[in-house]
Amino acid sequence: EPEVTQTPSHQVTQMGQEVILRCVPISNHLYFYWYRQILGQKVEFLVSFYNNEISEKSEIFDDQFSVERPDGSNFTLKIRSTKLEDSAMYFCASSEVQGQGYGYTFGSGTRLTVV
Amino acid sequence: AQSVSQHNHHVILSEAASLELGCNYSYGGTVNLFWYVQYPGQHLQLLLKYFSGDPLVKGIKGFEAEFIKSKFSFNLRKPSVQWSDTAEYFCAVNPNQAGTALIFGKGTTLSVSS
């Protein structure tokens, strides 16, 4: 069964440093998403991406965040200057057709710890 | 603001017990509803979904959920749980309008003892 792959599974970074979280979506999927879950809280939508541009983003996704599809396979989330409150599990997802949760495939997540 | 409430934070059951996990949402329009499961160390997996039609939806692994529009609820049920059902369960809503974001509840941890 096709999978969404996320690397690394766990990343520890110092406050103020830049981090890049990587995702390889399913190859024939066209829509890509990032969600995050702060420990003990709900899974929150960050951003969706289609046709090489952001199609929707939440209030969380401020200027510190950016996404990119640098090549035909990777989809990255960059946090420019990490804060302690960015510590969370970050989930990538992809879908063949536009969202509404139908056909989403999630990755296993990257646990980001900012110290 | 739209929100999803899962009232049970942690549920502990013995094998063969029946399960019901509550989910309520606050959105007055048409919605699409989902239950996701996350087994330890694994990714979020879709258990079942409701878009329209029969409000009783059957999913994988013997799970079902009932959409009650008047109560804004979409509770998850299973008649007899197994140890392998130990996982975190998330209810999610997508308002049926432009936009693709899923709104998740906080999740319920289910622990099943053998």
C-alpha cells in the first residue's frame, strides 16, 4: 500500500534555529498538507498546497513557516526561527483529489522538540 | 469558531467490552465527518467517514459510527473491543464548503487490557 514518508522521525533543535521537515507524498497525489499536534492537544491544520502554491493556510501558519516542493517528490515544511511552542508532532498528508478528508493519507509524523 | 469535542480523554476497557466514544461538533451547516485511529508509532489511518446518506456508517475492523444531526454528534462504537484496538482515536470534521482543512478533536486514548 502506498505510504507517505516523513523524515526525520524525531528532531531536536535549539530555539532560534531553522528546521526543515521532509515529506515524500504518494507519487500520483496532487494535494499536500501539513498538520501539527502539540502534546496533549488536538491535531491542527497548518497549510495545504496544490500546483506549486499554497491553497489554504491557518492562523498558525505565520511568516515563520514556509512550504516548498523543491523537486517532483519532496514536500517540505520550514520553520525559520523555532520557538519553544513549536515543539509538536508534525504530520504530512497527501490526497489525489481535493481534500475534505476523503482520500487523505497521513505520514507517521516528525516529532519536533525545541530546547 | 468551528470546533470538535471529544469528551473522553482516556478510556480503559477489558477485552470483549463494548465501546462508545463521543464526538460533538459545532457547525450548523453540512459537514463531512471522520474517525481516524493512530496505533502506537504509526500514522493516522481512516476508520470511517460520513458524507451523506445512511447516518449509520460502518468502517474497518468492526467499528461503526452514527451521525445524529440534531445532536451534532458522530459517536464511534464497537460491540466488542480487542487488545489490538489500543490506540488513539480522533474525530474530525470538514465543513462542506470551499477549503480542505480537517478540524480535529483532541483525541481519545483507548487502552484495552487482555
